[in-house]
Amino acid sequence: MRSEHWKGVCTMTKMLTTLRKGDGGKVIGIDAGKTATKRLYEMGFNTGASVKIIKNDSGPVIVSLNGNKMAVGRGLAGKIQLEATEKSAGCI
Amino acid sequence: MDKKTIALVGNPNSGKTTFFNMLTGSNQYVGNWPGVTVEKKVGAFTHRKTEYDVVDLPGTYSLGAFSEDELVARDYILSDDADVIVNVIDASNIERNLYLTTQLLEMGKKVVIALNMVDEAKRRDISFDLDALSRALGAPVVPTVASKEIGKDALIEAAIAAIDEDREPVNPVTYTDAVEHHIEHLHALFEGRALPYPADWTAIKIIEGDADIAQKLHDMRVDEDVLRGVDNFRRYHSSDSFELDVVDSRYAFAHRVAEQAVVRPEQEVVTLSDKVDRVFTNKYLGIPVFALIMLVMFQLTFAVGQDLLGGVAVEIIEGLGGLIEGFLGIIHAPAWLISFVIEGAVSGVGAVIEFVPLIAVLYLLLGLLEDSGYMARAAYVWDDLMRRFGLQGKAFISMIIGFGCTVPGIMSTRTMDNRKDRMITLLITPFISCGAKLPIYLVFIAAFFPSYGGLVLFLLYAFGIFVALVMAKVFNQTMFRGESSYFIMEMPPYRIPTVKNVLRNMWDNVSGFIKKAGTIIFLVITLLWVLAVLPTSVEPYSEFSLLGRIGAFLAPIFRPAGFGTWQEAVALFAGIPAKEAVVGTLGMLYAGQYLEEGMILVDAIRQHFTPLTALSYMTMVLLYTPCAATLAIVAKETKSARWPVFMALYTFAIGWLIAVIVYQVGSLFIG
């Protein structure tokens, strides 16, 4: 899934639930049902939206979307696909 | 000149309610009091000697056909009853709030933007180029801080100016080529035909696959060709991706506007709110913190509402009763009238009114909780656990609102995104003990558990939640098996509750409580009084009275639960029109029996109950059939007569069953 490397930052496609606190990325697709997808889009998880993880331990995932916090249930969060930008550690 | 109307539209958490209160002050026609469904609140204000109406629409993220709230807001905007729309925007959350704005602009409405809570944005180091914002949106923008009444006059001036202005609003959104192509195509189809809605907007809705609008066009019997064209499009050209493309285009516009007009710091400022959240949403601390907040809430309700102010209310009622009795004696009123006033009205309705201070404190605290932003955290920390019972976190908000009153609790299920979550939450909310049941517990607590008031109350409420969750699981496994559920929720920053909002909320509820005491409860008590003193040949309030005989007929049902006398049975049924009537009825019936011996209600209850039967009676009250207003709102929200009947019966069965278990198991220990 690894795609690119430069200056110690790499990007890869990941599901929202697999990211850790402080990680970020851009929404590239949502693989949920029709209404859930539409709702996520309308709440700001539309194509290209940049997302930062605030909290991802138990319960819903909390993310920052344009600086505002949103909680997304784990089930649904597992269907949000991101182009993740992470610190290089796990990438090289 | 006819009166002009201003409609308020905005996201949830954009401070719209505060805004409404700022504009209208105390000048509201419709209070949001329990039992009356208020979908949109109406108020008025006077500016330069002209009166204006203000309509507060439900807070929504979008104007699709997604939820009941969105439809209410959208239908009102489409009705053209409003002369101008004030779009309240959370300044710290520009993009998502502008998503709603773009839809207003698509509708071709005159919009004035209230850029609200600019103070909060400033604390987060966010600043604005107001001219650029206004230019990009083609609408006037006024910065406001509704909680501090900043920007009120400027906003009113801008709204009034917009009403008189002739400028046609333009839709600033650019769609994808495919969508634009279809808009053009549909536009050509609509050309020159009478449509109930703006042509371009109708086209966008059809492309978005909005079934509600397609249906409305059919219902309104617009031109045959138009209907055929629309149906053709829906059948052959529509695609799910258009719907999402349109959302993307609107957001692209919102982002562009934000880039032009908003300056944000490189690094997000860590606010106090973030720090508080580290504790309140903590994996291990979240639920204990919640339990602590609830326990403190009930203790405070008790300490202030009962111990501090409760005595005052009792004295006022008793003093008033004495005065009226004296007066009736002086004018030589007939004995039956004195009996009615003292035993019926004063003892019955008075028993309810005595709890006004307590109810007031409960609503005050609930209002603080609701206004502070904590509700979203409660929903968050409970989501995981709720999921195990087949529910989602938002159901918990409805349950907390249900502590105050079941009716708004049930109405709040509208914010839930799918039918299953909504229906299950709606069915279990009556188990969450409401404010009107509080007086019932309190007289029993005063009679038997005076030193443990807060704790007993907390346990009762907790037990109600427990039963609600178990029933949710049952419904999830049976009636709503396999339907899907999901959870998306905004976590707004914590805000200091505004005094005005909290007091307004409290007053609406308390005045509703008093109105109910003066109307429904008074009627119930009067009816029961008549039945209790007839026929005249027998001892009034005895088991030989009409009421006594009815009660004696019903009483055996409750014998297994330990409270099998006719008075208790009558009181339970009297509670179905309104819960407060339970205490009122007991007050009246025991007053008729014991008043001459100088006993008060609490003493009478000690005569009739034991600690154990008091517990089983409280359990029954906690769980059994909800009040008529609740059943009515269930009928309305589900658009069905079957659900309320089902609710009335199943809750009665559960209440009875658990009351019997409490009594029978308790008897084993006590002997």
C-alpha cells in the first residue's frame, strides 16, 4: 500500500481506525451504506477533507476536521479510507 | 404594512437558541413546554417602532430530506413565509456551517449571515476578512456574540435592509461538468412552466436524488411534461455519485471562501476545552465522571429544591389553604364546597405545587448541562456501552433530556440518523424517570427514607436506565433485528452556559408544570373528588364510594406487588393523564380520610405503606405507562396509533412485573 517517500514523510492508504493519535490524512473514499456515506460527506468528511486523529483508543474515534472535533463510531470509522500522512518511522 | 418575518437557520451548536433569545427577549408566543410539540419557535421584537416576527427553525447541518428536522426547516424556507433568512454561523467552524449557507443560496433566498461567537474564534486565534466573506457569499455579514448581545443592532439593521433590497441572490457554487450539464437540461425542461420552487434549486434536488421533492412535484400536480421529464431523469440518468459530487462541490466552495476570508493559526491553539476533554472523555474516567455529575445533580436538586426551598412552598400552600378555609367559613359556604376546596383543590393540586422549587432546581441543572456542551461527551463515553445494548451514544442524550421530561426526550430522537436507533430509543425513553414523577418519589422518601434522599433517588434513576438498556437489547434482538446503525456526532467546545438561556429553559418547564397543575391535574382531581363523595348515602372517601368501588375492582391486580388498597390503584391510573396526579390523588384521598385527625400526606403514607411496599410502588411509578402527553408525541413521531398503544401496554406489564419481583423477593428477606 506504500506509495511515496520524500523527506521522511510517506503516504499510504489506511482506514481511519488504524491511525493513531496525532496522525492525519485526506479522505479518499467511504465504503459505508448510502445514507451513512451521505451523512459523513455532509458533516465534512467529503473527498479531500483533511482529518487529524485526536483520540483513538476505545469507543468512537475523535478527529479534528478543519479544527473542529467530530466523534465517529468505530464501525463507521473503519469504513473511512484515508490517504494518510505519517511521520516516517514506520515507513522506511 | 404587514408584519415582516425573519427566520433563523443554522447548524446545531451554532448558538442559534441564544441568538433567538437575544432577538426576542421575553417576547415569545410559544413556550417550549412539555406536552406541546413545538417544531419551530416563534417570537417577536420591536425595532424603531415596527414589530417583526422571528421564527427559530430546528438546527440542521443540511437542508436535504434526511431527517424530520431538515424537512421542517426546508419546508418552512420554501413556503416563502420568511422575508429574510438570518443564517447563524459558528465562526470557529466556517466550512461546515457554510455548507448549509450554500444550500440557502441555492434556494435563491435573501440571506444575512450572523458570524456568531467571534469571541471564541478569537481565542482560537482565528480572524476574518469580513468584506471578502460578504463578497464571496453575496450576502451581508455581521459579526456577533449572541451570549453577550454583541452585534444585535447591526444584525437587525442588516436584516431589515435586506428585506427592502431588490437584489436577486445568485448561486455561487460551481458543480461538476456532468451535474452542470444535467442542471442545464432540467432547466430547459422547466423553462416557462409554473413550478412551486425555484427552477435551478429544483433541478439540483432532482439530480441529488431527493425523493421528497420528486414526490411533492407529483402531489402538487405540476405540468405533465415536467413530471415526465423528472421521472425520466430519475429512471435513466440519476446516479448515486451525483449526490456526493454535489456535496463535494458545495464544500469546495466553502473551502474557497474560507481560504479567501479566514486566517487560521499554523498550529491549532490548545484550548481549556481540549484539556477538560482529556479527563471527561478519558477511557477510564469518562463514565465515573458522568456518574459523579449525575449524583451531584440529584443531591443538589434535593438540597436546594427540597431542604432549602421545599419548606417555604409547603408553608405557602398551607397558609393559603387556611386563608381560603377561613374565608369560606365567613361567607357560610356550603359544606360540600368547603370539602371540595380543602380536600380536593388544596390537598390535591397543592400536593403537586409544593414541588415547584424542586422541579425548578432540576430543570436549572439540566439546562446548565445541556448548554455547557457536556451532553455530547456523555453520548461519547456511553457509545461503547450503548452499542452492547444495540443502541448508539446519541440515545443517551435523549435519555438525559428524558430526566427532565419524556416528551422532549422523545422529540430529540429526531437527531438520530436511522430508524432503528430512533425507534428503540423512543420506546425505552419512558423508563427514564421524568421530573413529573419526582414528587411521587419525594413523598415516599420523606415518609420512609428521609436520610438517604439523594441516594434513593439516584438509585431509582439508575434502575430506570438499567431497565431501558435491557429493553433496548430485547428490541434489538427481536423487533428490529438486523437493521444497521451508525454514529457521527459533533463535539462542540465547552461553553459557559448563558444565564438567559438556562433561566428561560427553566421557566418554560416550570410554568408548564404549574399550568398542568392548574388544568389537567385540577380536572382529574375534580373528577375523582366527585366520584369519591358519591353517592351521598355512603361515607365519603370510603371504599363504598363510587371511586372506592372502582378502585376496589382494580386493586387486586396490584396485590402481588404489595399495594393492594383501592386508593393506591386509583392514584396509579390517575397518573396516566399526568404523572403529578398520583401525588395529587393520594393527597386528596388521604386528606378526605385523615384530615380531621390532623395528619399530613407523609403520615398517611406511613399508615398505608411499609418501606418495602413503598419501594415496589416507586418501582411501579418509575416504569409503568407514561403520561398521555408522551403517548401523544409517540403517535405523532411514529405517525402511527399502534406504537403508543404498544408502549402503554408493554411499559405497564414491565412495571407490574418488576414491582411484583421487588415485593416478593423483598418479602423473603424481611419476612
